[in-house]
Amino acid sequence: MIPFLPVPDGILVTLTPDDLDLLNQLPEFLATLGSPAEDPGAARLHSPVYLDDIQASDEWWRLMSEEFFQSRTADRSAFAMILESAGAGTVASLAEAEALLRVLNEARLALAARLGVREEGDMELLDSDDQAALDYLAGMQQLLVVALIGEELEFPIDPTSDN
């Protein structure tokens, strides 16, 4: 079963019970993130905005953190709402599908940071369950991106074409 398919009104989201079991854990996992100073997962999601100017980056976070937090809360709410009916299949608007994508990305980044993945080769050092979890989240993201791109195209893609 393909979990994300473009349809005229958005993205059809149809998830298996196993997918739902795993994905329903993401908002709870993200809620466990602590302060960026103490939690590598939170630190990964609170990265510097200006790499060459720490003061400007700190100021940006001071001014924007509440709005950023509210946006993430709204994304997680949309994520949970879509999952409630995704077992039977539900159509997510483009905005809701983009919220799904952001939550999947947040969870993947935070989990990878907590597991100590900093560079490409670090994945090889993880046990197979941790690798599978990160691969699963990356795969779901990829499938959703493909559906979002397909929804935005004005022409059909022919997978048998050489062009």
C-alpha cells in the first residue's frame, strides 16, 4: 500500500496499523524534548540561524521562539488529527500534508541527534533497530515529498518514459 497519494483535493493518506502504531508515538516523543543545552534532540531543532553570528542567532531565537513553538504545536496537532482517520484513508489538505512532513522531519532529526548521529558514517554505528527507525522516518518523508511534488505537477509523470 502506498501511504501518500496525490488527489485533486490534496494528499490521500492511508496508513497500515503498524504505520499508525509507530507514527502515533512521534508527537509524544517530540514532547519529551528538553532544553537545547541538555538534550541533543532539542539542540538539533534549535540550531543556529546565523552560523557566523552567534549573537544575531540568539537574538533571532529570542524574538521568534514563541512563534516557532506555536507553529510546531499546530503542526503536531494537524499530524495527530490526520492520523486519527488515516487507517481508513483520509485526504489531507496541502497545508496538512506539509505539517505531516515537518513533524516527520522534526522527529527524524531529534531521534538521530539523541542516537549520536552527527555525520553520514555514524548511521553504521547504530544497532539495527535504531537504523531501521531512522530509515523508516526518512522513507515516509520521501514518500510524502513525492506525493506533494506529484500533486503540484500540471502534467502526468510516465515512469516508463526516458525523458
